[in-house]
Amino acid sequence: GPRTVKLNYGSNSVLVKVKAENETIKTYTIKVERQDNRSSNNNLKSLSLSAGTIAFSKDVTTYNTTVDYSVTKIDIITEVEDVKSKYVVNSPSLFVGNNVITVTVTAENGSTKVYTINVVRKEEAAILSDNNNVSSIDILGHGIRFEEDITEYDVEIGDEYALVIEVLLEDPSANYVIEGNEDLKDGSVIKVTTTSESGQQKEYKIN
């Protein structure tokens, strides 16, 4: 008899079987495609820490930072791009050494993205480095004369969508993030932001 069929997102098959008086059966198949108009946006809009420093970009999912021995807990301050998405923060108490904090964002359609923050808690009486200097910046196919005190460079490109950029830091405990290196055109600005172990930041620009 009549019935209600629950539809999943995507392809669904509904069967109608008819049995004749002689017991033979004919099956009619109705293909139903349920469109999934739910949002797939699982990006964070912002991410900051109550201790330690990172240079956030929504497309960068792994970060590294260092905190003093006195820091035993980090509060995560974050906001999602899409109000229909949800997020869960896993921020355990910090031990001396490496600790992993995660922020898992789930879009309206159920797809997820995990942002990972590796936090190194220093040993007692350890001093955090302020060194956020870059030793070298190399761009594949484009020679630039890098100098430590110069933070802005001009590069002439062809039809490249993005550049292959290699950054070497003076202090291995520092970290960096590259922004703006996609869909390049005349007037694009690529930013290389370095962050020292103590949270001091420096910005280099490639025009």
C-alpha cells in the first residue's frame, strides 16, 4: 500500500513490486536524486591562543608554537566562517615538551577539517628565543638578492599560478607561514610571516 520513503542525500532507489494472480512479480524502480544543498564550509575564520603565537591562515591546518614553563593551559579563541558549522576544541593540560591541541570543524554537510597546534612547553628556567630572522628566501626560477634587513622584494612573473618558495630560518625553534601565494596576478602581494619562539613576529613581502 502507500508508504513514505525516507530519502538520503544523493541517489536513492524506490522499488514498487506488483504480484499477479499467477504469482509472477514485476518490479518498477524509481530513481530519486536528493540534492545536497548543505554547506561544505568547514573553515575557521580566526584562531588565536591565550599563550604562544601563531600566524593564522584558514588554509593552513598545522601550527607550531612554544610557551614558557609557567604556562600549563592554553585557551583557544576561535570563530568559524560559516555559522552553520560546529567546532570542538581538544586542549589538554600542558606537559613539559611537545603537546598537541586540535580544533575539529564540522560543516553542515558533515565534512570535517582538523586544525592542529603543536605546543612545546619549555623546561623550568628556560629562556625563549626572540630570533624571528630569516636566513634566506629562495624562489624557484626567480633570483632575488635576499638581505636580512630588507623585508620587501619585487619579482616579475609570467603566467604562474603560484610560486615555489623556500624559507630558511636562523632559529629552528621559530616558525613561518606564507599567505597570498595563489591565483597570482599583477599587483599580488605574498606575505611571509615569521614568529620567534617567544612570539615576536616579522613580516616579509614579495610583490
